[in-house]
Amino acid sequence: MNIFRLAGDMTHLASVLVLLLKIHTIKSCAGVSLRTQELYAIVFATRYLDIFTSFVSVYNTFMKLVFLGSSFSIVWYMRYHKAVHRTYDREQDTFRHWFLVLPCLVLALLIHEKFTFLEVLWTFSLYLEAVAILPQLVLLQRTRNIDNLTGQYIFLLGGYRGLYILNWIYRYFTEPHFVHWITWIAGLVQTLLYADFFYYYFLRFIGGRGVE
Amino acid sequence: EEETPTKDEL
């Protein structure tokens, strides 16, 4: 574990806590894409299949349970909790996210490190996570102005994988044979998709306005 | 067959 990866995990944890805070306390999911949340639930479900078979550390298992629990409970809140569901912007959140799942699955069947059930699903989760934010970014364009909590959520979610890239660079130079092209390229694509958002997000900080 | 390193990242 290095400082970049720890910072990345804490940033990722902060993003789900911010979203849970928003949904649980003010009972609102305005500006949040349910489709992105559904994709993230699939990402964690397919990435952490080994949670019971391979033990890495208490920290690792704990964080996996947190991410699994939070992603599924956010989907539950947005779908079934009356007060929260009422604030869900169904008309605007229309990105055909199921069209992202199949290509990622096909790509994982073609490009992977090992052709085993767990490895292919794990690779699928990497590809899916890279594009999972798309419905949220499209919703963001449509709803124009968003509240600070949603803005923070997206910023933290985008930042965590950027910190992971620093972690991969660090591990590449400090650990022999640490090469994982698939993870690196998927992580880079994922982070680049936020470039546009980061630009407007920092403008907001400079300008002190809401995220236009 | 070389043991693939366990996935220690989240």
C-alpha cells in the first residue's frame, strides 16, 4: 500500500459517503443518475467476486464490503425509497447504459490477462467502470446547474482513479514485473472522461459560482 | 504455471 493508493481509496470512500449523505439526510437524489449507480453496482459485484475466496487484508475486505453495500443501497434508495425516488429525474436520465454492458463484456472476453471466469468478470468490471460515469455526465449536461453535493460527488469519483494512476506509476518503478496494461488503460480512459467536468469544476472554484 | 499475484487493489 502506498500513499497514492490510500489517498485514492479514501477519495473513493469520500465520494460514496457524500452521495449517501445527500440521499440519506436531505432525501434527495436530484441531479444524480440512477443508471450510473446501477452500473457501479454491477462493477463492484463483478470485481469483488473473490471477496470470500481470496483474503488480502482486513482493510481490503472491509472496503469491498463498504463499496458493495453503498452502491447497492444507493440504487435501492433511488428506486424504492418514496421520498428519494420522487426527486429522481427519470425524464432526463435516459442514457442507454445497458448498451455499455454488452460491449464491455465482449471486450473482456477478447482482451484479458487470463481466460478464467473470475478474471474475465474482473476485466469486465474494469471496462465497465471506465464508462460507468457517462450517464451521469450526460445528465449533468442536461440539468445544467447542479447542487454542490452532487458536484463534490462527481469530483471525488473522478479523482480517485486519477490517484490510482499515480499509484500504478509508483508501483511500476518500485515493484519488479508490476505491469497491468489493461488496468492502466481502463483507468486512464476513465479519468480522461472527467477532463471536461474537471475543467468546469475548477472554473467554479475560481469563479465561486455553482457548477454551470 | 506462475502464480498470478492476488489482486491487492480495490
